[in-house]
Amino acid sequence: MNVFVAATAAVLVIFSEPRVEGTLDELIARNDAECTSAQPGADCGAIRAELELRLYDDLRMLDRMGEDVDREAIRTAAAANFPQLALLALRWMEEEPVVGDDEAIALALENRSAAVRSVALRLLVDRLPARVKALREWILAQPNSQDEDLVPDADPDADLLGFSPYPGARLVRFASGKQRAFYTTPDPQQKVIATIGKGKTVLDYGSFFERVSAAIELPDYEAIGAELEKLLSETDPDKMAAAQEKAAALMAPQSQGSELAAAFSPLMNRSNAQFVILREQPAPTPDTPPRIKRAAAVFREDSLGITVIFVPLQ
């Protein structure tokens, strides 16, 4: 995906609702009147998107003209939903660092765009705020600002997760991404389990990893050897390519167990974790349990007073 296509996609995401009309002063007045209460108005998303796009145009113009820009405007821009605006502000902060920027940069760690989170993480390095530092081990390595990562991540829905998002849980974006969802809630672990695990199988740490390990299949080394022998004896390019492809497929991990073990590897020392089984495959034989396709891990971080819901998405 090139830069123009990614930028266009990002604009389409923030303008998923009809654009609002009005002068800048009128939009600011509407934002202050309709969007600062606990129950924002129906147009608030569109109002904020319009304000962000106009701020982006203004900051780019000032940048081209070499004009000074108010620091608070830059810090506000860093917390924008619009990825290009947030990136412009972060790069400004990187080129001209000022004491007091860190809180604004930390807000960018919660941006829906992986490209924005990547830059914010690089700028903070060892200056993470306490609320972020407390979850440092869960910070997901972000891509290196590739073009396609400008497009904001969609919030996981019930179809993707395999359960309805837990009421009031916060999606921690710097620990989430296309491959996993990481939620936190102050509610007790057993309350979370009772809610998302209702009607589902719930396993303790030992039972879950025993099931996962049992599903891991070792490659068929004899079959691989036979394909490699064919490869060495073939002279026809098409047959050589076919043998090579088959040998590679045999060597690749084929079982769901291998994928699950890798996905849940960050939890290998979390013996208090419980696992809600979300999707299963039929058992391969009458003597074995169904194979787990999707699961959610729930565990308590007592030192932080939170319960974590961890869901691999791939």
C-alpha cells in the first residue's frame, strides 16, 4: 500500500460519518457545547474529525512557511485520532524536544494507528509514564511506521473475539494490534470469568497447556526425507519446484497447538491464568479432546489492581 492510498484510507476511516459544515469558530463552539460532557452528542465524532483535518492543514501550512507554532497546539495534535496529524506533531516534538511533552506523547501510545504508536514508543524510550511502565512487559512491538499501518485499527467485535467485549473493559492499544487484543478491568478475575465464560469451557493453567501440548504434532521426518530425495533426483524444473514445496509444507508446523502455544507464550509464567475456550475443532480421535482454535486468557495483576483479558486474534 503506498503513502497516498494509506493516507486516503485513514481519512475515510475518520470520516465514516457525513462531514459537518461550519467555520472553525463555529465548530469549536459546537465541540465545547456538545462534546465535553459525559454524554457527548451524536455529531461529536464528525466534529472532532473535521477539527483535526483543519488543524492538520493549518500546521502543515505553518511548517512550510517556517512559522512558530504554539506548543499546546502541537501537544493537542499528538493526541489526535487522525494519524497524519498525530505523526506530524510527534515528529515536530522529536526535532525540537521540550520538557513537558512526555504526557502528550504517552497519549499517542493509545492511538488506533500502529504507525503513530511506533513513533511515540520510540520517543519515550525509558521515560514511560507510570501507568504505561506498569504494563511495560506487555507493550507490543509496533511496526516501523509502514504505510499500511497509518490506517487505524478496528476495534475487535464479538465475531472476531468470540465473545461480547467485557462491559467497561479498556482496550489497551499499546499492548494490542492486529494479532491480539489486550483488555484491562478493575473487576475481580472470577467475575470476568463468569461473564465471558458463561456456557463455555473454562480451563486452569495446567489443563489448558496440557491440551495445547497434546495437539502439537511433530513433522513427518520420514516423508520429508522422501521428498528431499525426490528433489535431489529430479531434473525437471516443475517437478523440482513441486517436491521443494511439498517438503517445505511438511516441515512447517501444521497443528493448531503450535500456533496457540506461540500465541500464549507471554503467559507461560502466569499460573493464576484461566482460559475460556471460545472455538474448538472436533477431536481427531475418540480418545482425544477437541482441539482448541481460539481462547481468551484471564488473569489478575494484583500489584496494579486490574484483571487482564488477553485474546490472540490470529
